[in-house]
Amino acid sequence: MDVWRGVTQAGALRISIVIPAYNEARLLERTLQTIQQNCSALAAAGFTTELIVCDNNSTDATAAIAAAQGARVVFEPINQIARARNRGAAAATGAWLLFIDADSLPSAALFAEVAAAIRSGRCLAGGCTLQLQGRHRAAHWLTRGWNWLSRARRLLAGSFIFIEKSTFMQIGGFSEELFTGEELDLSRRLRPRARETQRRILILHRHPLLTSDRKMHLYSGRELLGFLLYALFRPHQAMRNKQACFAWYDGRR
């Protein structure tokens, strides 16, 4: 089974942690420190890890901060999340990929769940539910709604995705036609592969991923609502329109 490809000479399975980063100087250091600290849970389960940050053409100190924290830094000149994740994946040497966003803080307990899922041999890919920082009533209910939909439909949240690398490469990685929603497209393309291999797409929920609420502070309710309505009624156009996806690409951090 492909799950055991990428075993090191010491007999440990390697997980490549890939972080796409565009102008993430403010939050990246804490994220990397949290990941490195909590990787002890992966080590305890017999895994080795490598940490890769894809600098997505940042204009701040993102690359320097990543290097100072011991991450391997690769560069993607075209500012697009899908391309950044794919570039990081191409540089990875692990049998499994774990994509984590630069503004998210995974716990040791969540890493332990990932390790158990991989070790079971029955998992092809997976994600987790989310917990938004701060107190924002509307965002809280939207997050709860997403978590329900994610578990019901096996939809992966881009902020935390683990996937067998061979499978990721076979299905072509993230679509570079999309500026957002690339994780939903990946979820859709994974389903036939899961059926073929009789393996599962898991959404872990016992230990949600803590993720930044910065968009609540950086954008007005009108701006965010406008995008949500556009994405709801014209999803195909919205996902392919970089200008419409301003909250990911306009550089506000």
C-alpha cells in the first residue's frame, strides 16, 4: 500500500508539513513555533517531519522568518494559494503531505489524531473542523455551519489538509485555475480515488484547528458579505476571479 512509501532509513514514516505564506511576517513565527513544539506528538507515533514554507512572492520578511525558524524555504513567484501549495508539495520528500495555513495553530492532540489516521492504513486524506479565534457572533455561526457541512460532505478546509503524496500527485494537486475554493475542488476529485482504493476521507473533529480571526478586523462586514454573496450565487466565477478574492490577495495583514 502507498501509505508506506517515503519511509526513512531509520524506519520512520515522514510527513512533510507545507505552509503557503504571502506576507505572513506578523503571524508566521508563532505558527512555526507552535507546529515545531507540537510535532512531538508525531514523533511519539513514530513519524519524522520536515517543515517547508513556500514564500509566495512576499514583500515582507516572511522568507527570513521562516529560515530563522529552521524551515526549508521554497519560492513561488506567482501569487496564488494553489500554486504555493503545489510548489511546496513538489519540494517535499515525505510519504504524506500536511498543508497548514500560516495563521493557524494546530495542537499536539490534533497531530496525534492525524498520526493515528495515517497509521490505520484506511485513510487516503483528511482535514479537521475549525475554531475561530476571538468573539464574532456571525463568524462563529458561519464556522459552525462550515464544520457541519465539512463533516457531512467530507469537504476539506484548506487551512489543514493531510493527504498521501502519491495520491496528491496522481490527481494533479490543487487546481491552478482557482484563486480560492481549491480545497473544495480537491475534495471532489479525491472521492473517486477513495472509492477505488476503498479508503476514507476523514474530517477530524475532537480537536479543532485554532485559526486567526484577522479577516474580521481587516475587512468590513460589507466587504465580507459582498464576497460571500458573490461566491454563493456565482461560485465558478468567484473562484476564478483574483480581484474578487481580495481577502486572500490584496496584501492586508
